[in-house]
Amino acid sequence: MEKRRYSSYGQIDQDLEILKVEKELYYQRMLQTLDHTKENLDPKKLLGGVPEVAIDMVSGLAGPLKGMLINFVLKKIFK
């Protein structure tokens, strides 16, 4: 970083104002990126249509087979 020499307080104030605006821009970009990341990590987006397809498949199965499949899936999830 280059050392800067100032000849007046006005120059210092101008540089401080520029730095303040840049800081605010970077902060807003960070917040925007954080919001975007939160949206992308939403469980509904991560899973997509998988739960709906799985429910449709399970609903088509017969009694004991359906119970065994649901039991197996729940054991894997809550292991």
C-alpha cells in the first residue's frame, strides 16, 4: 500500500468519505451474497421434487411392503 501525503484536511475528508462509501458497498454485497446463499441452502431447493416422487412411489405399494420401506427409510434418516 502506498503512503499518501495530504496537503489539507479536505483531502483527508474526501478519502475518508470514499472509504466509507466503499465499505458500505462491500457490506451490501456481502449481505446480498448471504441472502443468496440462504436461498440456495433452503431444504426445498436442495431436495427439489424428490420427496413428492418418493411419496408417490410409496403410496403405490401394498401394506406390508410399504411399512417395511417406510421403516427402512426412517432408520436411515434418523440413524
